[in-house]
Amino acid sequence: MIRRTRPKMCYKEPSMEEDDFEDLPKEEGAEDEEEEEDAEEEEDAWQPEAVAPKRPRKAAPAPKKPAEKKPAVRKPAKPRAPREPKPRAPRKVAEKRPRAPRGKKKEAAALEQEAAGGEEAGGIAGDAAAPHLPVNVKEERLSFRVPESGPSQEFPSNQQSLPVKKEEPEDDFTFGEPVAKKLKTSEAPQGRPLRQPKAGKGLPYDLQMNWDPIQVLSEMTQVERWVCANMVDLFREENTIPFMVRYRKELINHMDADGVREVQLVLEDLCAVSKKSQSISQTLNKEGVLTSEIQEMLKNCRTQDDLEHVYAPYKKGSKLSKARRAKQLGLEPASIALLQDPQKLNLHAYVNPQSEGLTTLEEVATGVAQIVADTIAKDKETLAFVRSLCERNQVTLHSCVSKTALKEQQQPMGERKGKPKDIDKFHLYCDFTSNVQRIQHHQTLAINRGESLKILTVKVNIPDRVKSEFCRWCVNVRWRPNGYASNELMKILNDAVEDSYKRLIQPLLCRGYRSTLTASAEKESIAMFVRNLRQRLLVCPVRGRPIMGVDPGFRHGCKLAILSPTSQILHTDVVYLHQGGGAREADKLRFLMMKYSCQTIAIGNGTACRETEEFFAGLIAKKFFLPLDVSYCIINEAGASIYSVSPEAVKEMPDLDPNIRSAVSIGRRVQDPLAELVKIEPKHIGIGTYQHDVSQTALKAALDSVVEECVSFVGVDINICSETLMRHVAGLNAGRARSIAEWREKNGPFLNREQLKLVKGLGPKSFQQCAGFIRINPENLQSCSRAEADPAAVPPEKAPPKRGKGKAPSTGTARPNPLDQTCIHPESYCIAMRFLQHIDGRVEDTGRPELRQRVEGSVRRLGLEPLAKTLDTTPETLQLIVDGLTQPSGFDIRQGFEQADFKRGIVSMGDLRPGVVLTGRVENTALFGAFVDIGVGRSGLIHKSSITLEKLPADLRRRSLALGPGERVEVRVINVDAQRGRIGLDLIRLLR
């Protein structure tokens, strides 16, 4: 049963939104206690009786009726003193809804307070208290409300008024596609904003700004408002992106990981703006210069640039602005009179020969003009108008060689100090001009790099007609004096407008264009890094065969490491293939390959790679390794040398030389690329371009998030994975991974997921986030039978953590659960068991063909949605269960991804001619094109102008560049520049 209060949740003012109300002045004490009672009663009234326990209420205070005592008489709000040490910002509270027990008196009092306080609230809060347009509230509020007991709690199907979160289907892993923004809720499963929890850890919901963070987030990301509200709540609850994408898909409208990550970054930026705004307010308040006007301007800012524009004149160490100096001289009343009542303005009255800055009439006029110029430059409507003028005109970015670089170039070589500037690298930008709306991202980053090296000088050119139209509009429309003004006063106004544009507004616009272009270029560059890293990590592993890893070299020889099918080191050695002893070393290689039955060679693409490849290709052509059918592949060894001297490598291979460790890493990158590459910092893997020209903090956060996403979606076997790989699972970190590894070493392998709750430091929230991505495969449980036979071998249960509310692990012998090897989350196990009972299946048959036939037959016969209703669940949850039950044991999502190319011969660069058609593999992508390895020792470039839609499959046409590392392509040679080592290619088609 669910208790309902008739008018409580249904009443809503038609013209206002709940979040838009500002706090009105109230009597202290009584109103706060009444609000707490309202909130508690409202929560309890909308929870099931069986779930929502009665919480202890506070002892009711003395019977006060503040609303009845003085329903319409309120104490006036105290004006906020500018020198108050801690200015108290107005709080936003939810509108008080009338309730049946209170009668009509409180309703009338609340309405009277709202009507009487509107004028005062508007004077305090500025734009935040302005009247709002009517909105359709009922459709978004009432149909989305969920109980406080948690979104994952299940209710009977007849309780339609309390919808709950649904389980999510397994992600389709269509990596690389951008998020489908502005998805219509009528075409996608309807999501529901979560119940707003009480203030606690996580992201703040109320940023104490004059704008709604959810609305601004929706506008900036072009994602629907209800989706943004859900994601804010999910992030506050410390949910990870992989968990949200797979198991909370309906709440985020089926967005992919990149889309969720973009929303998260924008939300963090808004929180940073709010935090900095409050910090600036406190600083200005301590200095005694904070006014209500400045505080409202700070609260209206939405970006860091807006905050800097407001705060710049008040920074410590900066010169006192001209407007502030003029105001200190007492000219502010004159500037106000110039605009509001020019007929009564007498500038001669402000002349004071004894005061510096007021000695002459010209100085007084200049001071008045400076105050007016400052007022114009900080006006929102004026800035919006001038920005609209710039959008309608052609604003260009121009770069040229700096005077410093030219002067250094003219000096003799012996007189140059430091490293000479390489101007030739930037010859494309020595006299470059482009419209700011058409400039490419890689051009922006290249220009920024040249400017930072003091090789280029960059300037934003705004047409002169923008200035003329702006000045005309200011004088005749926006800042036209309210009354007749003499020619002398109009001249002061004209000078103020021109000075405001030239000295304040134009630099602001130029900085805005530069920062916008840089932010957009960095965002696109980081997105390119993210996509390249994801495709590099998700290369299909080569399992079930021994592999020889080769780290090529000239002087110090080629380092060898022969690995078993399970990546165990069988043999290590060094051979000198390029110092005259090739025949002797070839016999040694054949002996090793015959001994360990190794037919696959992985050669690093570093120094001496081309010569080493020629050596092995020659032996294969002579059939030197018969009866073995030997093939080789070229592997990107970026980061291998850094990893070889890292603490992880020393701990894993303490007795090996660092050069041998590099060979081991190269071989393991073929056997399991994901498990090996996570040991290296993502920025060292060699992906993307302009790596050092973007924000390193943003780049590291994005790449670490992608690593976590890939590791989680692939899944890890908790009993055999390394501690380094484990720490990248969603919900885990280095400390928890170490605790899991220690528990595993002490107590043996995990028998089921529930045993993770026994690990120290792994609480209910961490278990919820990581459980669905952890696998326990039966074939890796050699000690399972021994643990079942000896109950004493099972470790004792630990007490449940104090901070968690989860259910304590059950006592008794732990037994394997076949569902633990699937992608089904433990919170859906009960639904999976009901489904198996419905189709007369057994959980022991998970992944077997007979169960797959039963499951697919039932779904095909009854339909997914009717079957989901029968099981009292959602179609998304049922689809996830179907996928988990039908996927074979050891299923890997990387099976459908590209694998390393193995070959037996090579082509030289001298064999290339324009028009020759070749096949190759994309090695790296940049903002201007894709680099393709065609097997000649040098990568060719497919310019992005050659990557057109008609050459791509339909599923890749939505991506920014469409190609990514590891994809096989068919190309045509356009030109060959042997002197510079450059090969131009044209894309023919993408090979699948």
C-alpha cells in the first residue's frame, strides 16, 4: 500500500518552476522548523509502507503559528552592508505547497508573502527573481517522481505512480560514434529525474548563482533537461561512467560514454565557475570593495572569461582602473547625470584646482567619460549586441612571423643564443589568414604552438564597420541621454563609447575568440586521442599460440622474448642480426622456434625495425623455418621503454634486463593488448597529435576515463588478472585492487562475486559499481572443488561495514554461481532466475547451445516486451539477461574488432608509383588526416579531404574523421616524395 496525500504532490503554480523561487525574508526559527516538518512528511507520504520506516520526529516546539500571527506583515530585509565579512547569498528553497491538514490559512499566507515579497526579492537577487514564463510542469514532475528508498528498488507492476529505475541492456559497444544529442523522449525510453537527495558529498546542486545549473547544462551540451538532471544526481551519488552507460541507460537516454563524459566536463566547469565566483566575492569583501552590483555581476557569469572580465580591475597588483580612479575623485554622480538628466549637469562644479585629476574641465570630462566607458563595457545587452555584430561580419585570425624570430634569423650562427628557432616548420603560417568560423582545429593548435615558441605573432582582426555600427547604436539607442544634451556633453558620450570599444570591448572580444578557438581545438584533439586510444586498447587479442617478441636494435642487438600462450616467459635472448653474423644467428632463431613451436613473431617498430623485418622476411621467403609456417607483424612499441624501467615492470620481472622487458611487452601486446597497455600511461602510447598543446589535466582525465571504460566493458577475471589491470575497473582504485589481490593470495581464488564483500575497504557502493564488470570463470577455479569439500577452508565472514546499508554476506560455504561469468549485474539475479524458471532452464547451462535455443525461442515466440511484463521487469533488463545467458563461456567483445596484420614479405618505397593500389592499416589519426602503414617502412598520409562519406560504411559517417587506429583500408598512391620521406594516399574504401 502507498499512502497518498491528496493535494500535496499535485498542486503547482502554473507560472513558476520550483527551482526558480528565491528565499523570502522570514522569521527565524519557526519557518525553518516548519520547512523541515514539511520535507519529512512529504518524503514519508510517498514511500511504500513496507519499505519506508517511520523516522523519529523531533519534539514539536511550542504551538506557534507564524503564518497566522502575521500573514502579510514581514520584517523588511536588512540591506546588505558592503563591508560585511561574510555576505550571505539568498537561499533558494522549494515553494511551499499547501496541504490539507493545514487548512486554507497557510495557503493564503504563503500567497500573500509571495505577492508582498516579490518587489524586495527582485531588488536583492536581480535577474534571478525576474518573472518566468509559464511552463508545463505536470508532465515532467508528477510522472517522474521516485521514492527515496533508492532507484534500484522494485515495486509491483500495478503501482504505476511510483516508477523505478530499470536494469540496462548490455552496451552495444559502437565505440567512436558521437552521442545522439537532443533525443526526443517520445522516440526513446522515457527517463525520470531522480529524487533530489539531501546535501552531502559529490557535486553541489545549488551553485548559488543567478542561473539554473540544469538549464545551463542542457543549453551548453544540447542534451535534454531531464537527462541532465538525472546525470547530475547520478554523478552526485558517485556513479561511474561505465556503470551509468551499461546499467542506468534509460536514465541517461541511452547516451554513450563520450556523451556522458562531455556532460560531466561541462558540469565540472560550471561548478568551477560557481566556486571561483564565491572566492572572488570573499576576496573583494575582505578588501572592502564588494557591492551588491558587483556581486550580482559575478553571479550572472557563466564562464571563466566572464569572471575575469569582472574581476580584472580589482586584482591585487593590477593598476587602479581609470574608472575607479575617477569614481574616487567623486565623478560618479556626474556620469549618472550625463545619461539620466543631462540638462542639470554642470561639469564646472566638479573642477577643483587643488585636486589632481580635477584641475581643469578637460580632466573632469575625461574622468566622466572613463566611468561611462566602464559602465558600457560591463553591460550585458551591449556585449550581446556587439557579439551579434561580429557574427554578421567576417572576423579573421591572422598570423605572421614575429619580430623576435626575424631578428634572430638575421643574426650570424655564432651570435645566436640558445636553440635556434625552426621557422621552416611553420612556413604554412608565416602569412596566414582565416575566418574564425572556418579555421580548422589543427591550424589553431599549430598557431598556438608557434606563438608559444615566439616564432609567430597572432592577431584577431575585427572589421571597422563593427565599430561604426556599435558606436551609432550606443549613442542613438542604448546609451542615449534621457533628455536634451549639449554638444559638449554629446562629445563626452561619443568619446566614452569609442574609448569603451577600443580599450575594453575589442580586447575582450579578441580574447574571447582566441579562448573559444583554443577550447574547441583542444576538445576535438582530446576527442581524437580518446577514440584512438579506445581502438588501440580494443584490438582483438591473439590467443592460444606462443609468440616471439623482438625489440630491434643495431649496436646492442635485437632482444628476444618467447612467451607461452598464457603470456608466461619461456626464454629470453639477444641476437645480433646486423653486424655480420646473420647466418649464425639465423640458426639460433630456428632452433628456438622449433624448440618452443613458435610460429608468430612480433617486431617493434622502433630503431632497426625495417632492417629486422627484411631479415625475417628473407628467411621466410627461403622457407628457412620449415616445417613451421612462420609469419610476423609490426607492433607499435610506443611506451615500451618507459614501462621497462617502471616500478610495475621491476616488480613483475625483477631478474630481467630493462631491454628484455621491452621485448616481453612487445610480445604481450599481441596476446592481450588491453592487459599490457594499461600498464603504461595513456599519453605514452603514441596516439593523436599536438599532445603537448592541449590541457594536460583534461587530457589525462579523458584518457584515464577511456581506460576505465574499456577495461570495464571487456571485463576482468578476478582470479587471474593483474593488480594493475584490476585498478582500472569501474569502482576500484589502487588501494582496493591491492586489497583484492592480498585477499586472493591469502584465501585462494574467489568462488563468487559475493565474496568481494569480504574484502577490506570494498563497501556497498564500490561493490555496486564494479560487480557487473568482474567475471569468475569456472575453468580458472582449480581449487573450487577443494573449497567446497572443506568448509573450514572458507574464510570467516567479516562484519558488515558501518557506513554501508547493504545486506551482510550470508554465512556458510561459498559456492560458484554460473551467472558470475556473465555481464548480468547481481542486482538482477533474481529476475534472471525467474526467467529461467519460466522457460524451464537451468542456471548451470548458462552459455550452452541448448539454453540458448530455449531463450531465443521463448523471446521469439512471446516477444521481449510482453515477456518483460510477465516477469515484472523492463525490456532493457530482460535484454541484458538474455545476452548474458546466451553468450558462450569466455565471451570477449573484442572478438569482432580488428587484429594485428601478419605478413611474410615486404614492399620497398622504391616500388611505389602514383596510381598503385595497396592495402594497409591505419596507424594513427590526426585532426588533418590519417597515417596508414602500407608496409614500406614509412607511413603514408590520407588527407581528411580524401575521406569522404561515399567511401565509408553507413555506420561510420557520423564520426568526425571516421577512421581510427587498427582499421584496414584500401588506398591509392597519389605522390611519393622520397627525399622528404612522404607518401600521399587516397582512400578507396574501408575493408571489413
